[in-house]
Amino acid sequence: MRKPPAAQTRHISPAIIEFIARDAIKRAALAPTYADALDITGDALLAVARIVEREISHV
């Protein structure tokens, strides 16, 4: 039995994810409250998730 062709995936640039993470860490470190820091890191995680989700949906 033949195998189906492998799905082609688009390459997610690690640089954009690293930029989002570094920016979030810097902004969270300077946040006035821990709640603000959590909001910043949560927003960064959502941004990364959206990037990955968008890349997966193109497959």
C-alpha cells in the first residue's frame, strides 16, 4: 500500500517567536504589578499560538 505524500509545512521563523518572547520578558519585568506582567506574558503566548495556528492551517 502506498503512503500518502508527506504534508508540506511552512517554516515558522524562530526569530519572530524569540522576538515576541524577549519583548514580553522585558516588558513584564518592568510592569508595575504582577497582574500586568501576567497579562503581558499571556498576550505573548497568544501571539505565538496565533502564528503557529496560522502556519498549521496552511498545510
